[in-house]
Amino acid sequence: MRTLERHRRLQDIWASERGWKGWTSSVNHTDLGRMFLVTSFFFFAVGGVLAMLIRAQLATPHSAFAGPELYSQFFTMHGTIMMFLFAIPTFEGLAIYLLPKLLGTRDLAYPRLTAYGYWCYAFGGTMLLVSMVLGIAPNGGWFMYPPLTGPIHSPGINTDFWLIGITFVEISAMAAAVEITVSVLRYRAPGMSLDKMPIFAWYALVTAIMILLGFPPLILGSVLLELERAFGLPFFQVELGGDSLLWQHLFWLFGHPEVYIIFLPAAGVISTVLPVMCRTTLLGYGWIVAAAVALAFLSFGLWVHHMFTTGIPHMGLAFFSAASTLVAVPTGVQVFAWIGTMWKGRPDLRLPMLHILGFFATFVMGGLTGVMVAVVPFDWQAHDTAFITAHLHYVLFGGFVFPILAGVYYWLPHFTGRQRFFRLGEVAFVLIFLGFHGTFLAMHWVGLLGQRRRIWTYETSDGWTAINLVSSVGGFIMAFGLAIVLIEVVLCFFVGRRMPRNAWGAGTLEWAMPTPPPNYNFASVPHIRDRDPLYANPGLPVQIARGDGYLGTPRHDWRETLTVEAARGTPDYIVVYPANTRLPIVMSAVTGLFFLSLLIKVYWFTPVALAGVAVLALRWVWVLGQRQDRGPLDAGLGVSLPHAAEVDRAPGWWGSLFLLVADAVLFGSLIFGYAFLFTVAPGWPPPAWFEFSLLELGGGVAGALAAAAGMRLAIRANRRGGSAWTGLAIAGAGALVVLLSLAALLVRTPPPSGHAYNATLFVLGGYGVLHTLIPLLMLGFLAARVSRGFVSAARRAELPIAGLWVDYMAVVAILVLAVAHLPGVAP
């Protein structure tokens, strides 16, 4: 097949619909990555406007611009938008767009999940913007501390918009995290072992795993606070056995890793762009990977340093203060590796490099103030002042926005196929850099003088007027610079000069394709032998276009790629992707109706929407099946590989595994909350313990074990060519027994509004019921698949997926029943 014929054939197979219809039906990672980035920068602009309104309010004392209620909405929405609707989605968009190109494959692991995540993000963000337009935006701060945000002190709908809208948006983050984790581990070019992966892929993998481990505590906290507000379950009410500090623990279990979730992708951009700008290779690749992993690990042990003023024991203060200081070590390793890269190379001060230098100056200053607030006596003085706000912006803006702007200008030719024409970026950089430091250096100063954060006015006699005016002027200068960046990026799409392929002279695979990229990325999947493939083999782009790699000949109109073994990168099996579909946008819309019914308190519609999501999910997976054995398929280069449906650990198994990891963290956070209230909260022990029942406990445990054993029997029988029906029946019967035991627990739990203990048992029981209904639904689905001929000894991939969920159900059921029954019989 000739090169041009191959290109046209692949383009026909992988193309999205034209026009606006393509936006709603595309499942191509290039389209969705661009949509994520455009949407996130739109929210960045909205958050920037809110920041300017805040600075206008604080520029002079007794400003009549906004009253306290409106001002509270401004700073709450500013923080919420920047953290949840800009920073994380920007990482998602960049990773979704770049990772398959960097990894030498044709798409991410789950294209429809990518689309579903985007539409959940767009709809959830729109929900929050609507609240702002209606004047009922969240007003309790982006951290939403109870009891201020509880039903007594915040009776309106404002807080509910935050709790429900952010939870809706976080579906997108969890979907992207599962997508990125599986894609980096399994969807790479053959030969690309872990030690040959692009450095950005390592950062993306670490960040995605952090999202899986860090977001569930916040999701749980949001659910618990909404249950308290809507139904009176007293998790945070001291007089009924709750404790508002539980929210702070759950929030900062998410909130401190969140800082590094934002920083690490930006560090990945620097580690990718900096060597190219210095015309050398990255110094200390292995050390940088180790530092990123260490930073991720340490970040989960620092959350309490946000709570130094809450009266925790001195031993805890010392431990978390030391840990907060220790985190500077892996950060320093990365900074010194970047400095070493510049030292051994020849830095070229083009625009991406200017933004990287801006990052160095700003982030290092932010890191130094971070070490300051890790010292307990200083934190006691600076806590909740403008100094902390300034430190946060130095770390987040300096550590994220400057690197992202470097990445935007570096990959802009890849997005557009054009070079910049008007050269406005250099002027914009100067304005951004000077405006930022003018704004937040002044804010450090006024914070040390005692100005509290989140105040809406101040007195002339306080002596803060001149400093605040300088800060506000700097903020508007920075805003002008960011507006110029936006103008230049838009102009580049229309009037820039055509850019030759790989004009930067980079060594990574995204420059081995035409720009802007085709929908299929690579005409054939390359075999990789070096960490910088284009340096090792400059002729690789031509070889890929000629079809000299894997899967170079299109067949059956399949959108196909291959997976590799996670560590060594040897070819594993072939994956055929689904075509364009509007199922993701429909499913996200129905998911939105579920959250909307909770928001406006139309609770009768909530189970209807939930049932709609379940029906669409069944449709989602039903279309993936096949009714005939394929056997080994030719992958090219003399390699034959099985189809994904004919392996034990198909893509769905890997996705379920990492989704259940996040689910287990949420469950663990719930157990942590129970233990925290049990040991710390006033009003414990409760008036009465849950009444022990040997029948419920024994029956539930026996049913859980029978369900897990039944699935193993079904998998083993099917693999040997026998019938899976017996095992599926045992698993289904065991799951039904578990469901009855958990339902009895819910029925016998005392009124959950009476005490936090009752409320916690009720939520634990509800969690167990939900995670029993899901495996039951999957078992029914499997029975239908077996009866319709979708499962055979060869086509066995679906059984182990259900087995994972049944095993998780068994563990959850046993733990829930034990937590409910055993305290009542303990001496």
C-alpha cells in the first residue's frame, strides 16, 4: 500500500464528523484534548475576571464596589474555578492530547470515557457559572469549612451548588485519571519499556495515581456535608456526636496532594521543553523520576500542616512540620537537575525558555515561603493572613501557569501547524512577570502587617492602602499580559506561517507526525529502541509513514492499536476501538440530571436518573462484544497477537482495577471518618450501639465468600471449555444474600438524624448496598452475554472483570457488617 493511499484510508477510518456534530460525537483524543484545553482556558479567563474584581474591591479602603455577600461569592468562585475548573482540566487536556503522540500509539485506552469525562466537566462547570449569573453562587470559600457551610449558618442553595457541582466535575478528573494510568502503563509503542518512556509520561502517570488516591476523600466529604444539609445527618454537628474538624481532615487529605497534582504536570512540561530549548538531553532522568514519585508519596503525609492552629498535639505538630520541610528535598532534586540540564546545554532564549526562567524565579520564592510556613511558630502568626494567599499564588501560578504557558508556545505549532507571526508573546511575558510579582510581593508584605485573608474591606488607619493599591495595579498589568497571550494564540490559528515538521529539533515522538496531527496519529506503530527516538533515528518519521511499523495496513475498517506488557514494553494484544458515538454526551447529560435533581431537591427523580445512567452503561459495554473467535491476528513485523476479547486482562479489567483502587480509598476514608468521630468527637459513645445479630453477620459473610468462590468457579469452568452457568448462579445467590444482610442493617439502624454514629452506619450500609447492586447488575449482564454467544473459552475477557467487582463487594460487605455489629458486643 502506498503512503498516500494508507493516509487516506486511515483518515477515513479515524475521522470525526464535520462541523458541530463532530464536537458531540468525537471520541478522538486529539479533538477531546483540544476541547478540554479551550474550555479550561475559558474558565481561566472567568477566574481571572473574578480576581480583578477582588483586586478592585481591595484597592482602596471602604470600597463601595461590592458588599460582603457578593465579595464572598467572588473569592469563593475564583478559588473554585482556578483549582477545579482550570488547573486540573488543563492537565487533563494536555495529557489527553499529548500522551498517545508521545507514547507512539493511536489513542488512549478508553476513548468514550475521555468524551464522557469532558462533557461531565463542561456540564458541571456550567452549573457553577449559572449559579454565579443567578447571584446564588457558593460563598463559603473554596474550602467550604463547616459549621459555617452547614444548614444552620448557610441555609440557602449557594453551598449546595459547590458540593454537587464540584462532585459532578470530579467525575471528569477520576475518568481522566483511570484513562491516563492505563494508557501509560499499557498503551505504548513496542520496545518502550518504563525506563524509555518520555519524562512527561512519568509525570502524568504519577499525577493520575495521585488523583485516584487524593480525590476520593473530598468526594466523600462533599457527600457527607450534602447529606447533613439535605437530610439532617449530623456528621459535623458537635451537639449530635459530629465534629467539624472531620471536614478539615477529609478536605486537606485531598487539598495538600492537590498542590502537587497541579505542580507535577507542569514539572513534566519543563522536563520535556527545557532540554530542547537547551539543545541537549535531560540530565538525571532516573533521579527526576524518583523525585516525582517521592514527592507524590510525601504529599499524602502533609495535610495536617494546614491545621496547625486547630489545637492538635505537640507530637503531631512536630511530625507534620518535619514532613513539610522534608518535601523540599525531592523538589530540590528536580530543580538542580533542570539547572544541570541548562549548564550542560546551550540555552536558547526563545519564548518557551523565557517562561521557564519565569517559573524558576517564581517557584523557588514560593518554595522558600513554603518552608517558612512549615515552621509551626511562624505559621501561628501568618495563618489566615494575606501572606498565605501570596504563598499559594507563588506556588500555583509560578509552579503551574508559567510552565503551562511555556508548553502552550512550545506545542502551539503542533496544534496549528503554524509559527507565530506578530511576536506579541515577549511583551506579554514581561507584563505577566512584572505584574505577578508586583501583585503578590505586595501581598506578602501586607500579610506580614496583619491583613487577614478573605476580608472585603479595611480601615484607612490600618496602613495597608498604598500596598493594596500597588498590588491591584500589578494584578491588572498581569491581566493585560495574559490577554495578549490569548490574542496571539488565536491569531496563530489564522495568520501564522506554516512550520516545518520538528522545527524545534526535539527527540520525542509527537514531532514524528505531520502537524497539525492526523486523527490516527501514526500510519504505523513504531518500534522504539531509545528514550529519544528521533535523535537515535532521524529517519523514523519516514519509516512510520511508509508503514514499516506495526499495524501498517488498515483492515476491516477497524480503529486498531496494540498494547504492551507494562514493564518491558513487549507487544501484548490488539485493541479495536469503538467508532464515533453520542453515547458519552447523552450519558453525561443523564448524569447531570441526577445531580440536578439533588440540587433542586426533586428527589423522586433521582432514582429515575440513576436508572437511566445504569441503562446507558449497559448499552455502553454491550456494543463491545463479538460472537466469533478471532485467534491470533497479524500485527506486522512478523508478530501475531490475540484480540483484546481473548485475553484474561483486557482493557476493561485494568480500568476496573484502578477505578476500584479509587473506590477503596473512598471507603477507607469513610472508615477513617468513623474512627475519627469514635475517638475524638465529643458526644461519644452514642446513646445505644447497633444491636448485634449473628444471623445478619454470619449470613452476609457467608454470602460474600460464596459470591467470590462462584466467580472463580465460573472463570475456571469457562477457561476449560465448560459452562459458566453454575458459577454465575452461585455468585448471584451469594450477592443476593449479601444484599439482604445489608438491607437489614439499613432497616435496623436507629434514625440517622439522631446521632453521628447512626448517620455513619447508615452511610456505610448504603455504600455496601450500592456496591452489591453493581456486581448483581454485572452478573445479570454476563448471563445475557453467555446466552447470546458473546462468551467462549477463547472470548473470556468479560468474566475476570466481573470477578474483580464481586471480590470487592465481598471485602466491603464483610468490613461493613463487622464495623456495624462488633462494637455492640465488645466489652
